[in-house]
Amino acid sequence: MLVLGIESSCDETGVALVQCHSAEHKGEVPELLAHALFSQIEMHKAFGGVVPELASRDHIRRVLPLAQEVLKGSGRSLSEVDVVAYTRGPGLAGALLVGAGVACALGAALGKPVLGVHHLEGHLLSPFLSADPPEFPFVALLVSGGHTQLMRVDGVGSYVLLGESIDDAAGEAFDKSAKLMGLDYPGGPLLARMAESGNPKAYTLPRPLLHSGNLDFSFAGLKTAVLVQSQKMVAAAGVSIFKDLPQDEQHDLAASTQAAIVEVLVKKAMMALKQTGLKRLVVAGGVGANRQLRAQLNEACGVRKIRVHYPELHLCTDNGAMIALAAAMRLQSGKQQASANYAFDVKPRWPLDSL
């Protein structure tokens, strides 16, 4: 079975084609045949963040050319597609409607069923496309620009929420802290690169909820602390803006900020593993590409003899491959059937544990 997946939840347009095995081979991981991705970063950079209307319009321009690219790269034709999958939510309503509309139109034109997919389930299952795929059950640490969650995963569609951010997500903490430092959008990856040459112990920053006794996260207070510290540094140096500070001071604050975020993520993940008694951790989402996070998780899991799995780096951001994969695994496991009803809706807010 061939599943064409379309991702359009925010500022990346992704399309992919996955080969799904039959239910009799549900233990086998679906195969990614081809995928293509277009990022809108350059367009939104001028505004310092995602502009929803512009994002929606750009998805309209990109999705069909990307689909053609995927089909050409896979050597398959559109008529061979068996199911068209799309991101139903969560995400920006207008952006989601583009992917849903195109997917359902394709399904109707081909006479093939369609399937709406949960964006976060796509991230959660994306490590199954890696060279070292996980096995169920496991604890999942979902860390992206809009979500930070710990989940117990016993199988496809079997998710229990263990803890989540009560305000800013980890990705937001990276991006908003970077913006306070005057870095271009999206600032998170730039902050992480600056941190590589900084001293993570240079400034004492809070680790919110680290000792709360639960598995929830909070990063809004850290963002405020970064603002206060940067203002102190600017005043002490007698300069007008943070970017006028000596480079080593900028890098030290970046490293201290990253260290605070990473420490909370790592310790909460270890707590979740201890509470559940599971010996396998899956990390997914854009922040899962952070080198320091991976290094500290590898070290902590190595000490505890925990297996840790990540998506391939090029599949950490939003992409069509994870949507096609999630649809394929749902179909293969028998958890859901694709539908020939082409009336569609989207869910901008959609808790993963409600599946």
C-alpha cells in the first residue's frame, strides 16, 4: 500500500510517499520511498515570526510541485497512490486547511480514501524511520517549538500523557530567548550554535519546576530571567543593545540559557523513565536535533542502561514523511481506516492523548 502524506501545519510544506505493509506484516516498519520539504523561514524572517496568512498562501503554492517532486523521486505515479494522508491538527487553522483541502481533492479525483493525522503523533513515530528504530513500549519526549510533553507509548494510538509544559514550550524558550538577544528568526538554532563556544556556568539561571515532584515543564520564568540578565549585562557594559556586548559574553549567556533548558528536559525524562519502569526513550520534535540535548541524554541513558532513539536529523523538523509514516502505521496496526468521505475539518487544538 502506498501512502502519500502532506504536512502543512505551520511554516513548512512537506510531502512524502511511504510503502505500507499489510496487516499480516504489522511488525515491519513502513518504508520511506521519497520526501520533499520547503521551509518558509526566509519569508517569515522579515516579520520576526510566522505570519499565518502568508504561511497559508505559500502552502498553496508549494504543495503540488512538491508532490510532483516526490512522485518523480520515487518512480511512482499518482494513480498508484492508495491513501492520501494529511495533517489534521494541531497547528495554524488556515495552514491546516490547505493540506486537508488538497489531500481530500486528490483523494476524490483518484477515487482513493484519505486519512487525517495528528501532527504530534507524526513526530512521536518519526524515529521509526531512523537507522535504529525503537520498539514499543517506550517513554517519548516530544520537544518542539510549540509543544513539550512526556508520554508513555504502549503502541500506535496508545498514549498516556505524563507531563507537559504549562506555559512556553522548550522550543519557544530557545526562540524567545534568542529574540531577546537580538538574533534573527528563528533564533533557537542560532542560540544553540552560539552556545557551543560559551561557558554554560557563566550565569545562574532558573530551572523552573525541576524539583516540583511532577513531570510538568515551565519555561516562561527562564525567558524572563534571560531578559533581566541581558539587561544587566548591557547596563554594566554601557552599551545600547545586547549585540554590542563582547562576543564571549553573548556566547556565555547563550550557553547558560541552553544549559538550563537541557537540564530540565534531561532530568524530567529520567524521572519519567524511573516512574514508568521503562527502559527505552524516544526523543522527537525540532529541539530533538539539539546537539547538547542529545549528548546529555545519551550520557544519562548510558549510565542507566536505557536505550534512546532519535529521528534522523533531516526529519526532526515538520515534514511529510512523519505524516505518511503515522498514517501507514495506523492503517497497518488496524487502529484506523482511511475514509472515502471527502468532507473535511481541521483541529488547530488537538490533545495527543485524546486519540
